Amino acid sequence: MDLARRNSSWKPAGQIIRIVTYLLLCHLTSLPAAVTGAPQNKNNAAGSILTMAADDLIQPSASWLLDRSKQSGSWGVDTPRALLALLRVSADRSAATTTVNWDANSVQGLILRQEFDIQLLLFLLRNQGSTPQQEQANTLEPSRSLFALTLTAMCRNPRDFYGHDILAPIMALEEDHDGALLQPFTFAFNAMAVCAGGGHLKRRHVVKLLESINQSPVQTHSIDLLAMVVLATSCLYESSPKYRHLQNFLEQPLKMIAAQQQPDGSFDHNIATTALAIQALKIPGQLLNEQQQTSSKPISLPAWRPDLTVDWLRSQQKSDGSFGDLFTTSEVLLALATQPGYGFLYSQCSNLNQTAQLNTTTTESPPTIPSTIPSAGPLGGDPSQKIRFTYIIWIGQNRSEIHAIQLTIPVNSSFYEAMKIAAEADPHFEFSASIWPNGHYIHTIGGHRDQYIGFHFWLLFRMPFMPDPANPPSVVAPHYVAPAGVDDLYPQNGEYFLFWYKDV
């Protein structure tokens, strides 16, 4: 997909508007996309037992969520949370305990995932030019962290969403819009989202996370805060061996959570708080098998009564299957999922998911820049009336194919005209385009066509240097995304134009 055609006066906004328009067009015409390789935690015995006990709660709640989306066409601003809940509760469809009658690969599943893309793109558009503090101040829409978690649950890279790094601004946010430090709960939730998505947490962030439960007595005994710190800390523990020492920081808050279970089985007599406590209290069981295999000291299992908790939740469920509202119902589903509701990592996505949808994406090392690059274009004439530049094609997320050609074109020729010269010289550069009101839309190059199924599109970059396959521009230099469409770009001497067929 030529995602580069944007309004030059407001480049990112124009790009987002065009992508949203494209997704809306796809909304009723696309076939279902395969969602495979969802993040899995193999040590999920605790989750399986709890899910079996709550089996009769899960399907009615999931059905209620789906009915809500059908009634209004979507969940609106609640889309990321509701979709995350359905993705996690149906993550292990092969398990005997899974009773959710929903398939992310169905037509409805595709439409809901397209709705998620639209909501996230609109979020980016609304917050274009805002500081992280201003963005955080808007409590009427989902947080960037929640969007990032849902992307991760779909095994889509949150650091490369249509060229946008969703994670980067999150940990830059340590103060709110009034200059006060973020609430510890919000900071812990942000840290968990960055960890799950494969982002980097600095040492001071980890220290701040652990210190957040050593504040005033009121905060120390907040179940919500304790649970979120446990979830974020366990994410770090799972993410890298360098965080194995964090096990020592898990036991105390887990004991404090368990000690606050009420005689009726609830936590704080609140459904959402109880759901969050369940997620935290499942952590020791999920880590137990791994710790036994590594001969490390197993984490102590907190003393609590999950059977009483499930019975209490059962007494709170409405006759329609919900728990009162979309937020609370989604939180309960996340808590009762066999797979961890919030506790998953992008690195746990299977390699199959990264390769099956596009056979040109491989796990091999990316190739190097071609040593010799052929040339094409008219010869002779006044050199001052000629432009020489390089046109490159990358195929696949891992750049499994690279083709390059040096083009000579008349001055004031558009990139579209140059593409036609390249297509005549080399079949790898043959392309197809459709005509939009603002020009040609490139949808196929070298036989590789845009696919909303799998999110594979053509992304155009305009750069002053040869792009390095080992350091792709969408990661190190996203500002090189071309500022206009192929009809409105006029190459200059020595420039490099890269069309990359990639997973966005």
C-alpha cells in the first residue's frame, strides 16, 4: 500500500486520514484474516483450573460483549479493552476449558480488528502534536498503553503500527499534565504495556515501579495498585534472565493481596478489583513449572480461596451475562482466561505467526545492499537536464528480497514516471496502480499485492542515503516516510526512494 500519499502541510495527520479511509473501504469487503501464534504462557495450570471452575461465567460474558458490538456496530472507544478480553479468553482454543464461541478469524473477528485499527488511528490523529502529558489528561478515551497491549495480544508489533511507534511516548510520561508525578497505578500499567510489547524500561523505571508499593499506608494496601505492580513485575521477570531477581519483590505484595480476601470471596467487595486480584494471584502458579525446570527457588503460593471468589463473581453476574458494564465485564473475562489476561509478551508470539502469512518473510539474516546496481533511463542529452537517483524495493518484514536500480530521468519528472522506466527495465519493478482523486495508488509491485489480510502493504520512503537492511528506516528514521503520493514526488540528484512491502 502506498501509505505515503499525505497532505504535506500536516503529514502525519494526512497519512492517518488516508489509512482510516482505506480501512473503512475494507470494512465490508475484506475476507477474514488469520490470527495465529497469539502470545502463550505454557505454564498456565493455575489459569486452566480457575477457568474450568468459572466455565459457566465466561461464555455468557463473551456473548454479551459480542452482542454489544452488533447492536452499535462496534464498541467505540471501549474497543481495545473488549477486543483484548476476547483475544485472551479465546487464546487457547485447543484447550478443553475453552468454551468461548468466538473466532478472531471469522468475518466478525476481522471487522472488530479493523474497528480497532480505526480507533487507534483516530486516537493518533486526535493527539497529533500533543505532549504525552496532554494525551494522558484525556480520560474519555483509551490510553496509549491499552492500545499497545491489544496490539501485542494480536501479535502485531506495537513499535511499528503503520510506521508509528506506539510504545515510545509511554515511558516518557512520568508526570501528569499538572506537573505532578503520575499515580503509581498508571505508572505500573504503562510499565507493563512497554514490557509486554518488547520495549525498553530504564533502571530508574524499574526502581520506581518497585518503590511504588512502599509509599503511604493507604497506597500500600490498595489492592488495585498491588495487583498492577505484581503484573508489571512478573512481566519483567518473564521477559529476560536479567530480571530473575525480581521474584523476591513478588511474594510480599501477593501475600498482602491474598490477606485482603473477604469472607464472601471478593476483594474489596468490588468486581473490577476482584478481577485484577485474580490475575495477580494466578502469577505464582504460572511461574511454578518454569522455576522447577530452572532449579530456582519457587515463589511461595499465597493463601487464598479461588473457589469462593468464583462463587462470588457468579452471584454478581447479571441475567444478560454481563457484570454491569463493558469495562467490568472485560476485566472479569481477562481474569478468568486460561492464558494470562495482561501477563503476556510479544516475544512469546510464535515464529509461525511472523512467517505464515507472507512467504517472503523469513527468519534469516537480512541480505546486504547489492554490490552492483543496474541502471536505466534515457542516455545522452544535456546532463544538467537529467536527474539520477536510486530506486530500491524490499520484500518482507525481514527484507528477504532486495532489488535496486539507478534511474536517469528528465528534470521535473515525477516518481510515478520514473517507476514506469524501472518497470520496463526490470520485471521486479513492474507494478499495478489504481486511480484515486489525488493520483495513482500503487497496490502491486513485482507481483506482491497489498493484503489487508496479514496487514502487508507498500510503504514508501524518501531518503538522502542508501537504506540499510540491518537498520530499516521505519525503526531508526520514521520521518523519512515519503510526504506525498507518487505523482507529487519529484526525485532529486542522489536521492534514494525505497518501496518496502512490509507487515504494518
